[in-house]
Amino acid sequence: MFVCVVLLPGPVALARDDGSPVKVVALGDSLTAGYGLPPAAALPARLQAALTRQGVAATVANAGVSGDTMSGGLGRLDWSVPEGTEAVIVALGANDALRGIDPKITAAALEKILVRLKERRIAVLLCGMRAPPNLGADFTGTYDRLFEQLAQKYDALYYPFLLDGVAANAKLNLQDGMHPNAAGVETMTQKLLPKVEELVSRARAARG
């Protein structure tokens, strides 16, 4: 009598959450880099400290470059967001508005950023910006809407205005009136924190 033994493939190994900190990168401009402030006072460092206080295991790397535009962020995306990154806070676009760059150019660059991060299965929190009113209603209307529209299209978490509560408040900005001081960064941190916690949760859930 012959016995036929059929070997079935074993269970596929699934990714599991090992409890290690979620690796977050803050991709931005001077508002992320911490212009005029020591590194420990920059937004990514304050967010990481706030997450730690909340008992959330995450690291937040500072990939802010002063003066950067959305297109500039796209150009350095691969080395600014290294392998192993699980979540990205996209906080670019302020310089596009200040320089009056055509919103179509800003939107095209942002869309490419979101596509590439989605292809890498990286969770995204997109921070919106607002254009100065002196650029006119057509420009500001188009610019201000593009962030929410693309966040919805690519299923990114969305925070409407990075400088909420800080913009135009002299007490929360440096003398240039454009960059937040340490107190301004703390205000930004507390307002943004719930969305960042949601981002970390989304990235952790993707581990399986």
C-alpha cells in the first residue's frame, strides 16, 4: 500500500506590532525646522515630548528645511523619508503662498508626494496652510482648498491650518511676525497633538 503525503504550505507570517516606537518624519519648511529656535524647541521635538507624556511610543524626526517649497519637498522626499518610516507629517506650502507660486504647481507637487507615500504604505497627516489675502480671492480660494481636496483623495489625515491660533499673534511669533517663537510652537503642538496621536495609531494598526 502506498501512502501519499501532501505537504501544504504553512501559515503566512503576518507583520505584528512589536511595541517599538512608531517612526514619524515631519516633512516641512522653516515652521518645522524651528527657525530661530534651538532644536529642542522645534515642532517635531515638542511633538515627540508631548507624545511621550501621553504614553505614546513614537519618534518624530525633523525633516524641515527653511525656505523649502512643496516642489522642494518632493525633490528630497526619498532621502528625507528614509526606509523604515511609518508615518509622515506633511507641513509644506507656506513658501509657495508667500512667493505667489501658481497653486496648480503646488497641488501637482503635493499630489506626487501623497502618491509616493501611499505607494510605500506610509500613513500621512497633511497640514494645510492659508495664503495671504493680498494675493487676491482667486489665488487664496484655490490655494486654501487644495490641501483638503488632496487629503480626501488620498485618504490622508487632515489638519486645516498649521498656524492655527498662532498666525498674526505678536506674542506667539518672533520679531519677523512670520515664525513662531517657543510659546507659539507649544500652541501649535497642543493643537496638532490629537491628530498626530491619530496618525501614530493608524501607522501602528498597519503593522498588523
